[in-house]
Amino acid sequence: MRVRRLAAGTADLLDPGSSLWSKAETGTFELIPTPLAMQPSAYVRASREQRPFGRVREVEVRVLHDGEHVAFLLAWDDPDRDVEPPGDERFPDGAALLFPLASDAPLVTMGAEGRAVNAWHWRADRPERARNNVAAGLGTTRVTQDASIATSARWDHGRWRVVFRRTLASTAPAGEAVRMKPGDAVLVAFAVWDGSNGERGGLKSFSPAWHTITLEG
Ligand code: HEM
């Protein structure tokens, strides 16, 4: 997917309804549930055998940059707007982008030792900032101090539209955040959580292959 470079700034892009988004190419990606057998928790494996998860099966993605910031717009169908903090049964809706921090980082295990991945994680109960996560294999996900990923979200007629916006460069310590620059080809994958279906942590749907986005120089 080609990421067009805008002449004007990307500040307006924080609005998921901005008309600037019509300038972006649209990618549609199939999502599949994370494999039940790979869930590290025995309780989760047992309790979800009869209760399917990974309900959201498609995400539409648009990406734009202005030489300084990059903005991703993710859109998907979800009839329930789950915005309350985690409870016993219900969880907030969520979405995340995944980037390899090493060129050969595996996606399906969220990285591996020495081959970390970076996730930008939006949750509907904390709508204005994504958390920056680093993982090097299942069970190793950790949140870092980086608060530089601005988000804004809108739910309308059964569809979420969520923007993630960050500087292309990053001031985060090396190994904790993906770095981009105009002209780069960047690998990315997507995940979505349907909170009212008890989805959180490893229970979600994800795009099972890395996709390349190429930032116009
Ligand atoms: C595009 C793909 C993926 C993205 C963007 C992603 C993102 C994330 C994020 C942001 C978290 C932290 C959640 C939180 O704090 O509530 C997380 C946790 C987790 N993810 Fe993923 N994930 C992806 C793929 C997978 C796959 C394929 C599995 C396979 C089972 C998986 C298993 C887990 C597990 C078990 C956790 C719980 C925390 C941990 O054990 O480290 N993820 N993921």
C-alpha cells in the first residue's frame, strides 16, 4: 500500500471524519482469531473452547504522512460500542498496530527473543492516547513510558473509526518504538478486540501476515 505524502500538516487527520482521508489509498485486510492452542493461560484455553472469539473479521486501513507525522485510520464493524473499563465479563473495544523492530520478527508469536515487535494499542476506555507496547514473544508484552501516540475515535452506526498519529521519528529508547522516514517501506499488521465478546489480551482477531506500506518520499 502506498502512503501518500500531504503538503499540509496532519493535524486535521486526528479527526476520523476529515475529508483529507479521501486522499488515501484504502487497504482491506482479513482478520482471523488468534489460535486458541497458543493462548498461554490454561483457563483461557478451557473457557473459550465453546465461546468463539475474534469476532471482527475485516479492517479497512488508510495511512497518510506529511514528512513529520504518520496517521493511520482503522475502520471496522462492531454493533456494540464498548467503552467501559475492563469488568468481569465485558471489556472495552480495542485495536492495535504491530510493527517488527527486527526485520525477521515473527508476527504470530508477537516477536521472539532478540526479535522484538512494537504495538500501538488503542482502547475505547482511554480514547485519546495509544499505549506503546514492546513484546519479544507471547507472555512478554510490556507497556513503555512513551505517550507520543495520539488517537481519536468515533463510533457511528455500528462502525468504529480510529486514528493513530505519531511522529515518524521517535524519541523513545532504541528497541522500544518503530522509526520511520519518508521513502521507507514499513511492515505492519493489525489486531481488533471486541470487548462485549470478552476479548482482551491474547483474545482478539489479527491479520496473519505482515503488510508493506511505502511512505512517499
Ligand atoms: C497484529 C497482531 C497482534 C497485535 C497488534 C497484538 C497486540 C497486542 C497488545 C497491544 C497486547 C497488550 C494487550 C493489553 O495490554 O491488554 C497483546 C497481548 C497479548 N497478545 Fe497480542 N497482538 C497480536 C497478535 C497476537 C497473536 C497472533 C497472539 C497469539 C495467541 C497474541 C497473544 C497475546 C497474548 C497472550 C497477550 C497477553 C499478554 C502477553 O501474554 O504478553 N497476540 N497483544
